[in-house]
Amino acid sequence: MKTSQTVTAIIGAGNLGIAVAYYLARNHGARDIVLIDQGQPMAYTSAQSGENYRDWWPHEPMVRFMSRSIDLMEDIARASDNRIAMTRRGYVLATRTPDIGAELHKIHAAFGGNADLRQHDGASAPTYAPPISADWQTAPSGFDILSNQSLIRTHFPYYDPSLCHLIHVRRAGDISGQQLGQFMLDYLASVGVRRVTGTVNGIAPGFTVEIAGKEGPERLQADRVVNAAGPFAGEIAKMLGVTLPVYNVAQQKIAFPDTLGVISRSMPFSIDLDGQTIDWTEDERAALLSDPDMAWLAQPMTGAIHCRPDGGDNGQWVKLGWAYNTTPSDPTWTPPLNDAYPEIVLRGAARLNPALKAYYGHLPRKMHHYGGFYTRTADNWPLIGPMGPEGAFMAAALSGHGTMGACASGELAAAWIAGADLPTYARAFSLERFAADSTLAPVTEESGLL
């Protein structure tokens, strides 16, 4: 059996594990690091990422955490001539609800009463900057609230005309998650960080990591271990006698070439906040209601369905997602996919973008249906920091926010590992908040937006 040693063994080479290694090396000079993964880097959960980011969250710690992650991604975009393809057309949150006072209150509360919020109630809005350009460096920050139907139609003629309000989150957009991870991997390779391909079968006391390697069994003796194993973080923790307060939920997405050109290439990442009943024909609805296993599809559904163009201004693809599943399940290397999902998400998304109805029943043959597991805590906040035994750390439970939160997670985990100064939000994401006597009681579940 091959035996080797390292100071830091990081289990998981998705964007999260890679970011921990990157900031541990870049910020703290660590070099003796081994990244362990059963396959190629970023080939599992990270490969299924929606690749979006935003600074809008309902609670202040998450705002500060994700704002920091955006800062770090911007640093990489500048340093790499935007290799990560960062864009910033924003997020649009759309609703038909006449009164959005509660949503505006959330924004003010999350930003400590200092939200840069601009309200546009008239049929014209000379100060509103429409999302014509994707350039992240020239886009405005803050929030624009469009509350006039004529104004909404002027700037977003492709949306459902019954909308009453749009909340345009401006410091938001998309990136290439694969290029973000590869940028960090290139740096890690340049400073001698090693990768091991294999499955971790056990961790003995003293951090002896047993690996079923690609070329045979391997034993790695580490001074410290970092759990960045994504959906398998709970299993890795149990090898160290730790039970993490996490669970996994399978979610799905589709992407397809917009051969009919029904989605504007300048459309921001768009989310329909409102619940709905899916647009089936009467015959389809009757057939669903007659099947006890399918009847739920004819009932009212939750909101937060999303749509965005993918591949840049000159691209053709569109991504759709709807995280309506809330049932915990054990993770598998091949996530379960529901054959009916593509039509479900298409019909749901067509409520906000009616032109999508042109694809009912005949999505393009190149349509890609994929999925993965969201690893979550009860409050849907991440777990970053010490994990049980001295020398054990974690960067886990990023739910569906792994790509956008990877940089801040990596920086924070690296600071915990190195014993460096911590940001003010550090303890809010630690395991401490789940202790019975904690003063950091978990909050009500965080937004499910992607």
C-alpha cells in the first residue's frame, strides 16, 4: 500500500474544496496540501451549478458573506482578464402581488437600513439603467424597483403583462464556475499542491486517511483534515465521530438551445416569485388528477421558478430551474432524474416568459436534463469552520449556492485553519450555532432563490 504524508488533506475537489486550498495557499502561504476526490475536479456537484451570483439575501450575515464572495470573484476577473466570464445584468424578481412592502422591508433589514434602493413608479424612469450591457464593471449596484406596468413593458416586453412589480437586483449575474475553479487549480499546481484521485473509505484517529485510489489503496497521514465533500460531507464527518446537522435534497434543471429565439439574450436571471398552477390542458389535468402519484402536478405549486439565457450575448442556450422538491434523500453518484421534469419546468417558466409556450411538447433534441444534490442545514446557511476533533475543519452545506459562495467559503475556512483573524460573520456560519446553549440560534430558513 502506498503511504504518504501531508499537512492538510482536503476531501472534495469541487469548487468549494479547491477554494479552501487556493486561499490557504495564497493568503497563508501553505504548500503541503493534498486535494482528494473520487473523480476529476468539479465533475460532480460543481458541474451542475447554475453559475449565478447575487448580493441579495434576507439576512445580514448572508449579505456580508456573499458580498465578500463577489468581491473575491471580481478580484479574479480583474486578474485573469475576465477568464471567469463574469457578467452583471442582475437578477429580476417578478411578482403580480399589488403590495411589495414586505419585500422592500426585507431588503432594508438585510442591508442594515442602508440599502441603495431606487423606486420607479411612473410610466417613465430617466434614472433607471436597463440591463443592456453585460459588463460587470459598469453595472450599477443596489436595487431598482419598477412598479408601473407600462414601465415594465417598456424595458421587459417579453414578460407576462400582468406583473405589478419587478425588483431588479443589480449586483448579480453569472460566471463560468468551471473557469473559476480552473483558475484556482492552475495556481495550486504552480505552488506544488497535489491531487489524489480516489474514494475516502475511512479516517483513523490521528487523521490517517484510507483511500481507495485509482491505482490501488493509499494511506495518507495528515496533520489536519478539511471536509469539503459536498453531498457526502455528512458521511465524511461520521468517520471522525461527528454528526453534522445537514441533509440532502435532489434538484433538477434543464438547458436547451433556443432555436426559436424566444428568450432575449439581454434578459437578466429572471425569477417568478409567485406560486402557480402549471399550465396543462384540461385533458392533461384530468389525466394527472386520475393518477394518485401524479395528481400533485395539477395542484398549486411553489414559486421561485427561474430562467436565464446561457452562453453570452452571442449564445443560444437557455437554462430553466425550479427547486420545488423539499424531500430529503441520501446522495448517490448518479442523481435521480424525473422524465417529466423538463415539461414541468418549461410550463412553469412560461408563466413569466409566455413565448416559451412555443416549446410545449417538443423541446429541442439537444435539451440537457441534469441534476444534483443541495446539501442544506435547517436555516440553509453554510457550515464553515472547526468540525469536532482538533485539526478537523469543514466547508460544507452550501445548498444551491456553491459556485457563488465558493470564494468567501474558501477564504473563511482558510482563516479558521490558519488561526488568522476572522471576519465578523464567521461565527454565524460555524457549527456553534447548533449547540443547545448557543446564542447564535439558527434563523428562519434562508431564501430558496438560486
